Amino acid sequence: MKDPTSLSEKSLSDSLAPAKINWFRGQLSIWGQKNLRNFPWRQTHEPYAILVAEFLLQRTDAAKVVPIYTNFLARYPTLPDLAGANVEEIGKLLQSLGLFFRAERLHQCAQIVLQEYRGKIPESEKELLELPGIGRYIARSICANAFGQPLAIVTKRISEKFYRLVCCSFLPPQPPNFGGRMS
């Protein structure tokens, strides 16, 4: 029996039946129709607006981000506006969200996109990952939501559901008995 923690992304996808993957996609879609909340960043395909939303959403409740996101885009409606802004001013606007590094990284990111990409947010995950403050989740979110690319955006919650659905078939039905309590 394979240890599920040793499965690579490739070997895991190779071991899944297409029917199981399609079923999982369907279940996520049904769940999403019932549970997804309506946020302004879900109503746009504008790369800059999605980039801003993803930066603001880091480690922050989405409902708390809505008014700040709206004010932010009103104050800095374009990437050049943000790149030319004062980082302390950006920090003040984002202060209620905490994490000042967000303001610094978002500002740096805007300046780099303006200088190195002629103001156009990159469309590839690889290029996005080179920008400050952008990890795999944000890069894939921008690629999928702004550019329509079929990339998986996997949250912790989705990852846990997927693991239970798929990997549990690799696990023994009963947890091992260690002969007493484990501290």
C-alpha cells in the first residue's frame, strides 16, 4: 500500500480515474452554486482588479476586504496610478487589514509590471511567480480568473476535501492501534 504523503502530484493524477475527477468537479460546482458569496472581484476579468483583490485577501476575511477593495480601486484605478503612489499612503489605506508588507509588495509588484512588462500584467504563471508577493495560489487565480486559463486554484478547504475523497482509498479502514494514548 502506498503512503499518500509520498504521492507526487503527477502520480496522484495518473492514479485517478477520469470519472472520479469529473465527479469531484461536479460536486465542487454544486457546492459553489449553493455557497459562493457575491464579491466584486468575482464580477470582473480585469487582471489589475484581480491582482489587487488577491493581495488584499491574503490572510484576511473576504467580507472585511470588500470596502477596502472598493476604496482602493477608486483611489488607484490603474496600475500606473498604483506604481506612482507613495507606499506609506497605500499602507494607510490598507491599515485596517494589517500586514503592512502587503502594501509594500503590491507597490513593488506594480512598479515591476509597469517597467518590465510595459504595464501589462503577465499572463503566465511562471512570470507571475517572479513578482514580489505572488505565490502559486495568486498566480493561478490571476491566470484562471483574468485570462481564462484552466489552472486549479486550490484552497486549503478544497485540498482537504480532495484528500478525503481520493487519498482515503489508500489508507487502512481503521487507524493503527498504538497500544495507548499518544501525547
